[in-house]
Amino acid sequence: MNQPDMGQLFQSMQKMQQEVLKIQQELQTAQVEGSAGGGAVTVVCNGAMEFTNIKIKPEALDPEDAGTLEDLVLMAVNEAIKKCHNLAQDKMGRTLGGPGGLGLPPGLGF
């Protein structure tokens, strides 16, 4: 039975750590947008899910129906969060386990 080359394993782990840090930095600058109500409410966040902007069109403002606006904001935020998760999974998967990635052993990929 062949023993794994610990030096090579250590180098792979270091490379993986560097790639993860790089991805985290890329996610900080990525812009992700979520919207609801046909664009009546739009939110913008970075890939780290820090919200940086919200826009509400005047037609979404109805003093008689604040509940609808609240729902639209929630839907837009949830859409942006989902897009952030998908972006992070895509970047991590391609780097750490996908074709041309670091080739992690089965069960350790993303």
C-alpha cells in the first residue's frame, strides 16, 4: 500500500488555502443584485452578503399598504442572498473540486 506523500499533501493544502483567500477577496468586490415586484425594489450586496444599496421605485410606496413593500424588500434581499451563495459555491467548486481545480479527495469537495 502506498503512503501519501506528506510534503505534496502539505503543498496542496497551502495552495488550497491561498485559493480560498483569493476567492474571499473576489467575493468582497463582487456585486450581486436582487429585485422583486418587477424591479420595484432592488437591493445590491457584495459577495460577502454586505448590503450596499437599496432602491425603491415611487410606485412601490403606498402608505395604505406598507405590508406589500415589506414583502418586496424581503423577497429582493432573499434573492440577493441566494445569488451570493450560488456565486460563492460556483467559485469554490471550480477552484477546489471542479475540472482543473485542486482535485480534492472524494467527500472534501464543494
